[in-house]
Amino acid sequence: MKNEKKSTSLVVLFIDDEPTQHLVMDKVLSPLGVMVIHANSVQEGVDKLKTVQVNLILTDIHMEGMDGLSFLAVLKKDRKLNKIPVVVITGDTSSEKSKLAYDQGAVGFVTKPVQQDDMAHLVRTFAAFGDIYETTEDTDEFYLRKKHKLTTTLAKDSLERNLPKAMANYLNGLKDIYDFSVIGYYEKQADGSFGLASEVGDILLMEDLRKVNPSDYSQVARMLSEADEVFSNDLLRTPSPLLKVWANHYSLVSEVLLPFFRVDDRAFAVGAGSNRKNLAITGFFWGFRSSLFTTREADFIKRLSDQANPILYSLLSASKR
């Protein structure tokens, strides 16, 4: 595939063994003024790096022969090539793959299908950092510091941008696995109340549950004071008359509240293990269903609340590096 010749400040090497992905990348990056160098295999990419200076490498993980993780391992051993930032583009968003890629030196992830706004954000971020070669300081420590800062910036930005999608995935996962009739995510408001940010389910949460004052619901107050999950298998005994009527109307008999902690200004985690009581709860998940919770189900849900969506977990880990 021929490269599009144009004057640009950013030269990107893109490695993928699927021809259609090269067409997609050209379509996405060309309007951004990026010059794309194409390689259909890891070996071809390594060969091109010997003759072409690039600012950024985009690589798929799953390829025939040497895969993206092996490519990262090769770069890591080369004193010159390991200075080039690498962003992994993949449909595999598992926390295990993310950790392996970060351990091998990747500075960020872009998920397939590639979106124009995601790549535009990536290009702007790299432009803000400047050309990694434009410096008189030529030490390994300098490049490691620069890559570390870039990794942290991309991880936090990506986490913030992907949080709504990750939350939706988490809610849908809980609903499907544990048969919730409805489950919602609540965010803390400036006045101390919690507002419903999103919900999934076969029914809608009642109007009075769309903005919650902790003092009106003992189970919410308990969750906040104990910084822990709250399970109930007897909704008909709830202190709130409106909640009792609503639950009875839809034959709902159990509920769960899962705390959501903000770790810092831009990094988030659902649950926080043994450190959770030292963190401020800035949101929570509240779900209702028509069957009782078993002890085993409660244990599994507690585990999920500590790790939540794998994307959140892996990006949070990267932002702490």
C-alpha cells in the first residue's frame, strides 16, 4: 500500500495484517494531517523503522506470526527504538492483555472499531508533547520520564472519555448476570444529594429515586457511613412508603447498593479493597430484582464491585504507574 505524501509534523507507523484496517487508518488519520507509514506484519514494521524516523507507532495485538506483544518486547530491548511511543489498537480490551502491553512499554490503547474523535484526541495529545526526538538531552532516563508522563496522560484521558461507556457495560453486565429488573448509577451532586446518571432494565426507577437524599433512605445512609455494599432481601419492610409501594407494584423483593469511589480528580475505581474507608464515595449503583439474593451471589457481586469493568481497572492501574 502506498503512503500518502503530505507535509505533516506527525509521522505514524501503523502495523496490522488486515488490509481493511489500513484503509480505515488512512481514512481516519489523513484528515488530521498525519503521514502514515504502513506495515502488514511486525517484521515489515521493524524493517521500516531501520530507515524511517517516526513519531508514533500504532500496532494491532493479534497478528499472524509475531504478534503485537512480541513486537513490543523487541522494541523494549532496542535502546533507540524503545524511545518511540507505541499505542496498541485492538478489539481485545481484557485487563490481562492491557497489563501485558503496558509491561512491555505501550503508552496507551485505542479500541476497535477506530473512531475519528478518538484518533483526533490522540493526535492532539502527541502534538502537545512535541516530537520525542526534538531535544538535546539524549539519555535513557529522559525518554523514560517522557514516556511515563505520556502513558499517564493518555491513561487518565482515556479513562475519563471512556467512563460513560464503561459504566454502561458494567450496568448491563450486572443486569444480565444477576437478573436485575432495573439498576442505576448515581453521581454525587454539589448539594450532597445523588442524581441518577444512567439506568438499565425492563422497568424504570420511580421518579422519587431519580434524585436521592441519603437522609431519606436508611440503606443509602448506611452504605455511605460504612463505605460498604448493602444487600436487602425484604424490600417490603423499607422505611420509605413510596419505595415500598413501587417495589410491591413490580414484585421487587431485593436490592443492592454498591459504593463508587473517586480515587483522584480523574482516575476512578469501583470499590477499593481494604482502603475503601479512606476514600470518598462520589457515586453508587442501586439495583432491584424480583428474586432473593443467595449468599454466593452476594459474594460474587462484592467481588465485581471491587474490580468493576476490566477497562476501568486496567486504565486505573496504568494511571498509577
